[in-house]
Amino acid sequence: MRLNNSIKSMIIIMLFVIGSPTILQLTGSNILATAAVPVLLFLLIMYYLSSSKLTVNAVGGILLILFVILMLLASSANNNSSWLIDSKVLLIYYISSVFMIMLSFLSGIGSISTKDDMLNLFVHFALLEAILGIIQFILKNPILPVIIDGKQVVSSIYYIPGSGGTGDMSRLMGSYFIRASGSMGSGLGLGLLLLSALAVSESHKKNKYTWVIRIILSSAIILTLTGVVYIGFLTFLILQYIILKKSPKTMLHIYDVIWGVGVTVQILINYLPQNIIDGFPTVASRITGIQYYLSALNFNVRNIIFGQNFTNTWANYSNAVTNVNQRYVVDNYYMYTFFNIGIAGLLILYIAYRLVIIKQLKDGGTTQIIPLQLSVMIIGFGNNVTSAMSITAIIALFLITNSKLQNIERENN
């Protein structure tokens, strides 16, 4: 069981690591990106080999095949001569999504851990990242490089009260803070990691260290000084301690509502009057970025359905400003997914994530992770959280298998 749990933790840790711009640059992005897929596949094989039982879900298998085909279609959207390279980049970008759907198709069940050490290695990793983030904030020092080989890898590590985040040291004329970011490259990246670890720790049986873990993780989350992380944290607490206890099945309806709003809002964004946009300065840049790409991209029928390979081509449409703080970005998960893999991609991922939540509700022992998944979806309105969405679903699937076996063995006893 220890091997099985360690492998699960390593898969989750590695998925977070390959999403960190700081770690990618420190280790050499090409090396890590190239090694990521075979290493993760090796870990997945080891996970299955160390499992005492495998369960198969036909719907998950169909979704996996459709998703891989969709990525190939999206990669060819622009008739690019480097289609093979684009396919590789898109695969690595969606590697956590592929793994999530793969685990939905074929799940492994290990034996019960008497010490309740499910995903403990992952929680310990998050605690180290939290402590590093707290030290960064206290010392007002990023500790890890902000610029590597002339490339700025952390865009908003400095937080100026009243102005927000920046990566430009020339703007630090007065009072400022250093966001807690650990090695995740941003307050958002660290916040997503710590929120996930907090949810996992809450799924454990309470012990003398529970409050210590809660305090460290929660403190570091607050010190990220990142608005969307605060919103996600607050949403998690509300869902975890109020709605979940009253009616877990309500979570599925909340899931549907969030996706419905996420998909329909993007249709309306392009028609928002400028005076309304100006009334919300904290989100104006996000709306402006989306509107820019809505006007710049080609929305023929094929691209609307299968996407436009946005991950590989966004720089071609971006404005010529090299300052990362002024470059147009798409800080919205639903819109980014639409630009990237179209309506078909949105539909496949909607079904896949919904399938995971239904499994959790049927299992009964892992519904405490659903608030984490919904919180990350809420964060998706203000940032692109493609990787985190799938990682939280993977966490849920790993915990489902353990809980299901525990229920079976309890019935046998």
C-alpha cells in the first residue's frame, strides 16, 4: 500500500511541477518537458501494477479516445508545417487532462492503509512549498530567480498595495510585498497547490498534527496576496463546512451551473459596453484580453467545433508589447479551452469531470474533495486553470479507489 500511495503522490507532485514556470526554467524546460510524458506513463504503469484490483469504465474509454483525436484535430487547425511539434506541445499541455480521463477509464484499487497515509507525500511536499512561500513573504525576497537567461519567469511576484502585482522592479518606488509563491512561479500556482493539499488533509482522519497542517497551509494561502485564490479559498470553506454537510448531491447541480455560466458568459463578453468594463478595473484587463482574441482569431465552423490550437499560436496574435504585464492574455479557463480545443473540447471535459463527481457521490467516502473541484472551477473565471482542474479530479479518483475498498472490506467484516 505504501508503494501505491507514494506513486499516487508522485504523479500529483509531478503534474504540479511541470506546470511551474520557475522549475521549468531552472531545470531546462526542454529536458523536463521531454521527460515528463514517459516518466508519468512509467508511474502510471507502476500504479496499476501495485494495485490489487482494476475497474473499467466504458464511458471513460470513449472520452479518452475522443480527447486524443480532438487534440490531433486542433493541432492541424492552422495548417502549420510543424504539426507534429504542435501536437507534442498540446499533448504536454493537456497531459493532466489525459491522465484524468485515463484514470476514469481504468482505475486501480490498492489495499487499505491502516495508518491512513493516503497521499501523505503530496501533503508534505505542499507543506514545504508553503513554508518556502511564508519565508519569501517575511524576508521580502523571492529567493528563487525571477529572471532566468534574460527571461522573466515570474510575472507578478511583487505586490504593490493599491496597484496589484508586478514583475517589474522599476515600479517598486514605495511600499511593496513579496507574494508567497514557493517554487510554483506565482501566487496562483502556490495557492492551487496548497488548496489541493488542504482538501486532501481534510479527507484524512484528524490527529494531533491536523491543526498545524491547517494553520501552515491556510497562512501561506493568505500570503499569496492573490484575489482569485482568496475567492477559491472562501468558496472551498463554504462548500466544505456548510453545503456539503447538508446536501452533498447539491454539489452536482452547482457543478452544472458553474459550467453553464462559464460557457455562456464568454458569448456575452464581446458585447459588454466599455463603461461597464471600466467600472471593474480589477477584471478589465481580463475582459480586454478576451475581447482582443475574439476579434483576432478566425471563427469558422471547423474552429468553433474543434478549436484553434491556441496554446501554440497565441503569441502570433498577441500584441507586440514585450512587457509580460501588458501582453494580452486569456485569464479564463472556459474561454481558453474554447479557443484551444473548441466546443467539442468543452463538452468532453464537462462530461469527464462530471463523471468523476458522480463517482464520488456514489462512493460516498470522498465527497469532501468535491468542494475543492468546484472552488478551482470558480477560480477558472479569473485565470486559466487547465492543469489544476484535472489534478483535483485525479486526486478525487485516487481517493475514491481507497474509500471504495474500505467500504467493501467493512461490509465483509
